[in-house]
Amino acid sequence: MLTAGARLWQVLQWQLRVLVHQRAAWVLAAGALGLVLGGAALRGFDFGGEESRFVIHFARGAVLLGGTVLAALAGPLLVIGGIEQRTTELLLMRGVRRTELIVAQVVALCILLGWLTLTVTAVTWGVLPAAKAGEGWAQVWAALAPTWPVLGVTAAVAVLMAVIFRTVLLAGTGTLALAAAGHLAPVLERLQSATDGWARTAGLLLDGLVPDFTVAMNGATGALYAGAYGATLTLLAALIFSRREF
């Protein structure tokens, strides 16, 4: 009998193989890299000596956009595709627990998004003029590394939406909507303070449910916040999935 850790490792390997064989993952990753290279091509314009900063911020936006879309597509494909193709049922028949399966799917998505972040970071650094002198890596890493906690939360959101909904379209739309709300959290807070009555109550409810990605990108504290939020969403997804009938 395999231990929980051994089962989780086997399921994680299986989920990673599924992600590798998904063409959408490679297309979106190539698209994100294309955006970075496109931004680098704009260095020829006069930005008042801020060309490198422009490229870095452009790359940061490309990672967040590409990673969010990637999670919104790959997450539902893992969960819903596994159910439709009977691979989920096969894994459960082999003794894998439903909680272990959900955790493995979230971790697999986080690894994929981490790979995207590292790749874009390396490409961004490579196109900077400072790279020729072996400099600039710390600046690029400081700008792009905080995107990974945000994408980790998005991965948990994608799996949760795939567990709640039964179609890839609805799950992907729900993921994109919640991710957009997370990026607009400061705006929602200002709207909440400017309203009263039922609108304020609704704002308080949204404030508790929607992650604040501005906080999640705030160094070590943000990483802890994102980790706690992502773990909560993962546990919620596991709870719902444990009661779901195929």
C-alpha cells in the first residue's frame, strides 16, 4: 500500500504529463514570450532613458495576462477533461483519494505557471542592454517574481471553478472573472467606502471572497497571504469534489 505522499507524487507526475501534452499550454506560453520580445522591440523608441524599465513592466503584464489565461484553460482541462476521459475514475479506483487528486492538480498548475514565470524572466533579462555586462538580473527578478503568488492563487481558483461548473467554458469564464476582480480589488474597496446600505453590504461580502492581488504581490507578506488564500480555495475545491458524483 502506497503512502499518501507516494500517491500524491504519482498523481502529480500524471497531471504534469497531461499539461505537457496540452497544446494550449505551449501556445499561450509562446504568446507570452512573443509579447515580451515585442516589448523589447519597442526599445528603439525614445522613452526618455527608461527603455529597460518599460520592457520589465511590459514583461510583468505579459506574465500576468498569459498566466491567467493559461490557468483558466489548463485548470478546467485537467479537472473536467480528466472526468470526461475517465482518467479521474481510473485514478480513484487505484486508491488515490479525491483530496490528493485536487491538491496534485493545483500543484501541477503552479509548477506550470512557475515555469512560465522563470522563462519570461530569463528572456526579459536576455533582451536588456545590461545583460551584456552580466547585470540587471536582480531588477528583473524583483519585478517578475511577485507575479507567481498571484498566479498560484489563480491556479487554485481555476481548479475550484472546474469543480463547481461542469463545462470548460463556464469554469474558464469564472476563473477570468475572479482574477479580474482580484486585480481590481483596490477599486472595489474605494467603491465600497463610497456607498452605503445594501451596496456596502455587497461590497463587504465581495471584499471577503475576492483575493487582493495587490497585497499578494507585496513581498514575503504577500506570498504568505497568497499561500493562505490558495490553500483555502484548494481545501474548498477538495470538499466540493469529495461530494461530487460522476
